[in-house]
Amino acid sequence: MNTSLSNNNKLGLWTGTSLVVGNMIGSGVFLMPAQLATFGGISILGWIFSAIGAFLLAKIFSNLSKLVPDADGGPYAYSKTAMGVFSGYLVGWGLPCIYMVY
């Protein structure tokens, strides 16, 4: 592992948050109001929980990018490094399938 890398080149909290929020907007946040409209005023909780989830996911990815500095490829690279090639394979093929459904 190359220890001479600085953490300046890794994802920070704000960069991770902007990436996750951008993915949420790009992958269907415009459909969420129509789905939550049937629940009335309580649908605001859906938005709040989604925002909390986006923040936590950004925090997780920013921490993973600092823990595994040589990994390029996002969730695929992190799962491959942590749990092996088969796990990386499943995540690598699972993410496009999830994106196609939504």
C-alpha cells in the first residue's frame, strides 16, 4: 500500500454528499412526489428519511475512499477489496440491474 498518498485526493464529506445527492436526483427523485402524494402530509417524513439516508451513504463512501486509497471503482472496488472477487462481481453486476429497474 502506498503510504505517500495524501488524503487531499480522496473523497471528502461534501464531495461524497454531492455525488450521492446527484445520483438520487438522476435516478428518480422526480418520481418520489407522485409516489408519496397518496400518503398526504406524512410524506414529508419520506423526504426527511431519504435525505438522512443520502447523507449517511455519502459519509460511508467518503470513509471508504480514505480507508482504501488504491481502490478505483466505487462500490465494486470496495466490496471486492473487503469481501473478495465474488462479492465484487455480484455488486458490479447488481448495480446496473438496480439502475435499470429504477
